[in-house]
Amino acid sequence: MAERRHWVVQFQERHHTMDFGNDNFWKKRCIYRVPKFIRNRNTEAYDPHFVSFGPYHHGEPQLMPVEEHKVRAIIHLLKKSEKPMIMYVNSLEEVVEDLMDSYDQLDYEWRDRDKFLELMFHDGCFLLEILRTCTNEKYGYYTEYDAIFSTHGNIKIGDVILEDMLKIENQVPLLVLYKLVAVDEGKTWDESIKYINDLMVEFLNNVETFIFEVKGTDLGSNTYLNMLDLARSCMVGDMVRHVGDGCVTLMSSMVYNREAIVEFYKSDKNGLSGLTFNEEKGILYVPLINIYACTESILLNLVAFENLHTGTSHYVTSYVDCIGGLIQSVEDASAMRSQDIICTAQDSEEIVKLLRKIQNDMGFIPKFTLRHVTNPSNEYYEKRTSKWQSRFRKWRINFEEKYFDSPWSLVALLAAALLLALTIIQTVYAVLS
């Protein structure tokens, strides 16, 4: 009986504040564990390799060496601000329930308010100092030999930090940073939000391995849920949501569009808003795509966030599906590279393999698609091609690929044509004689 009473009390303590029928209860959720059936496709993409943010991976042995640097970040921040530590903690305590509710699966041990607050304070201070030093904003107390908070340290860990910061299970609510800056800088609430948003945009620009350039992006004083949400907003920009009817295939391969005499050019806009189709000229404009070692991880985590967070449009998921459809061969990748659409040190074959792997590993099929691109593209194809025209173009493309890929193929073709012409002339003279 005593044991039963114990678990009843434990259950009540753990769940008595949870109102599952309230919409706000679900809206607060923004940091998720990736479902096992998705995670098993590519475990490395979702696990942090350098530093843990939040409770899901805290204490893992391979991440422990950075914990001492989090303490240093706190000491430096407090020295710089000359404000007592309790002011920061009290500010976070005002929203501790909201911070806890941000995590979709929070283990019982992290329901301890003091333990959870300590984690949020440590991780928040470290993240804030990383953003400041990586954007060349000098805050003193760090030497040029610092392993983390120096120019050398930023170069060494910048890409690794970015990759870990944009993993869906490795997030701290941005509410933590907004609160810390309000105390640290003495700013108003809107000023604090804008300060963090601008700092994050500058960080994404300075760490060159982000997927798109986000120069000139102004997020204003809009609040964001976490780093992944903010980075996604930089990618999506001011796009209008286009709702598709269920799950559809976004785009055929470049061969399909080449048959429709569609040309590809680099867009002068950054992010997904740069993906547009000109119906009059049959031109598809594609924004610059940076492909680095961390591209796979970042895209998979953005896709996971879109599909796990209720109410989020599936633009990044659709974009991955779209680019994967466009680049299905080495020739497709080479054509993209020749237009400076793809920026990478990888060769064309590696690009194709990477995109196929990302498509296979993401495990989600987009429901909301880039219809403003796919619909006019398909309509253009239907208008410009008929059954016989399509066949003729296929024959022409096959002919060009077979005989114009190398000079020897062309020489052989000309020799055969000359031999055929001489044979015909000889036959005509024989008949006339």
C-alpha cells in the first residue's frame, strides 16, 4: 500500500499543473526529441558533438569538457556587467514554468526548479558569450589565447558550435537570452529581443557554413522560440504560405525541365524567397546554396522541427524535396555549379549522393509545398510540349548526349555521314550509267 501511495503522490506532483486541454499547453512546446524511427536513419545528424544546450544531452561524457567553459562565461559576464548573479536568476525564475513547458519530453529530474534554473542560466550565459565573441563584439576579460572566446577559438569552433546550436534536441528557449540581456544591458523588452535577433543574424553571416546567406535580414523585435526557429525564419524570409493538397512530388528532375526548354539562373535574392519561376521566359531562379560538412545535419534538423512543431509550414522540407528533384544526376549538379548556384568544395557526384542521402534520411513528406514554383513550371511544360514535341526533344537530347559529348564521337559521326554520302553518289552514278 505504501508503494502505491508513493507512486500516486509522485504522479500528482509531476502532472498536477499540466492542462492537456489548453491550447497554450501545446503551443509552448518547441524543443523535441526526434522519434526513434527517424533518428535511426541518421543518428549522427541529431546528436551534439561539442557542447550540450538544454537537458536532453546534458551530462553526456563526450560533452563534459565544455562545462568548465560555461562557468568561465558566467564569471566573465558578471565581471563585465557588475551586477549580482541573483538578478539574472530571479529574472529567469519569473518564466521558469514557461521554460520547462518548452520541452516536449522533460525528464522528472529536470522538474526540480533549482536544478533546471541552474542549467538554463549556465547554458544561456555560455550561448550569449559565444554569440558576442563570434560577432567580433569585444566584451573584455578574454585574452587572445582563450581556447573558446577569442578570434582563434571562434575560428576553431565556429562551425562545430553552429552545427550543435541548430540541432533540434540541443536547444535553449530564446526566452532565456531575451531575459538575460534585459538584465545585462538594462534594455527594454523589445530592445532585448531585437538585440538577440540581430546578434544571431550576424553570427549566421560570420560563420560561413550556413546554408544561405542572410545578409540584410532584419527580424526586428519579433520573438522566436529557439535558435533553430530563428535560423529557419532567416531562410524562409517573407514567403507566403502555399498550401498543397496532401503529399505531392514537388519537382521533376532537371532533365524534365530541360525538355521544356527551361533555363536555370542564380537568384539575386537570398533564402527561399529567391526560388521563383518566370513563366514568360521559362526560367527558374534558384538562390545560392552553400554545401558544407554540416549542411546535412542542419537541413535534417530544420526538417524535423517543421514536422514536429504544430502549425509550422513545411517550406524547408519542400525545398529539400525540390532541390533533390532538380539534381538527380552528375550533369544536373554540374549545370547548377556552372551557374554559381551551388557553392561547395565537393564534386558533382558527391553533391548528388549527399542530396539523395538527405532525402532518404529526413523521413518526412511535405504537405505544404512550394506551389508558386511548381504549378507555373508544370503549366509551362504542358503549354510548350505536346506528345510529338516531347518525343522529338527526347530524341534530340539523346542524340546530342550520344554524339556531342566528346570530339571522337563527333568525328565518328562525320566520317559515317561522309561515307554514306559517297555511297549514295556512287549508287546514283551507277544507275545513270
